[in-house]
Amino acid sequence: MPGSIANIGPGFDCMAMAVDLWLEVEAEVADRPAWDYEGEGAEYLFAHENPFSRISMKGRVKSEIPLGVGLGSSAAARLAASALNSPWDVKSHVIDAGADEGHLDNVAASAAGGIRIVTEQFDERLPNPGWGLAVFVAHAPVPTEKARSVLPDSVPLDSAVYTAARTALLVRAITAKRPTLLDQALRDRIHQPHRLHLYPWTQDVMDAAERAGAYGAAICGAGPSVFAFCATSQAARIAKAMAAAAPHHGRPMVTRVTDKGMFRTL
């Protein structure tokens, strides 16, 4: 299963993209759960209950997805666990994992790959524009529940219009491969401004990305990691500039949007 980045700026709870960071599972039936964990978050998964620890199988879970920092680790794990329980019903995996996750965006992207526009009624893929992704991977997680708890129950009409316009602009930027639109298209007034006090250094990271030549930057999901769309040839340099803006809070990473999803074949 690939990792994923939800919201993509203004697309709160309705847009996500699969990224080229993978969670791989090898398993066989057993009398009780017996799992080995490798890679990102392995020590945490050994010590805590997780979606695999409830499945009577034995096997290995290997992850490249940083844990709990907005890169879709929980969605990938829940999707993989659902697939182990009923390996041939892909639609049910998305529904089950989405119910556990509380929303469908990360799960849909991890299941089917690509950039998705998703609600309970539809799931549509946008074309992959082929841009690079520079990522600032936060060291310390912020629980999604905490990040959601600071959001207002309602927003002013002008904020709703502002965000709706930029969501439409983001879709235009992606479908037309027009990166010059992203500076405006990744902004919103629904979730990012309300969450910045939880990790105020992310604004410095986003500003550094844009100064370094990124097309635009935004928070990964509920945070606290940050992604920036950029030219693929510039992604490593921009990621380093992002990390230099908040050196005690995270590390640089380069990835890309992947069109592959569950089992790398969809």
C-alpha cells in the first residue's frame, strides 16, 4: 500500500494523493497474531496495539511511511489489515478502512493510487501532472484527533467561497499541468490557518519552500509534515531548504505521486 497526503491544500477531507512510500505485508494464517515489524515506526508498532495485532496471522510488516505525521501511515495499515481479512473485495477494504480512519480521502488514494477527489458518493482520479514532491517530514506526530479538535464547527461565507475557489483552481492546475497556479491554489481558510498554532514552525517551512523555487506548499493532511510541489530536478534541493528552516523539527524527503495503489497493480 502506498502512503498518501490528504487535503492537498484546500481540498479538506475530499482530496488526497498516493505517494511513492510503501507499506508491504507478508502473512500466513496462524493460531494467534505474531508479527515482525521493520522500517518506519517499527518500535512503536511492536509496543502498541495496531490494525495487524488484531489479526490471527503471522508475518512481516515493512514500512517506508513515516508514522503519524500526515503521510497516510494509518490509512495504509488499516487498508492492508482489511485486505488480509478478505483479499478479493477491494471495495469493502476502502469502506472498512475508511470507517476506521473516519474519512475516505487517504484510504481511497492508498487503495487506487493517483490524485483522488473523493466523498461517500464518488471517487474520481485526476491526471498525474508529473511534478516532484519535496517533503519536510516532522519528527514528532500530532494526533489527528487533536488536529481536528481545533477546527471550527462553522466558517464564514467569505472563507467558504475563498476555499471553494481555490479547490477549483487546484483541480485546474493539476488537470492542465499549470504549476504557476499552485501558489494560490494550495491556500485555504478551512483547516490550515486553524492548525498552525499546533506547529507554528510549519509556516517557516512553507515559506522556505516557496523561496527556494517550489510551485506551492501546504500541510500534509492534518500535519505536521509539509509538502511542496516542484520541478522534479529541484526536489532534493527544495527539501533541504525546507528542513533548514526548522532543523529541530523534521528532516527532508523526496517522493512523487504514484498511480499505483493496493498490491501495486490497480
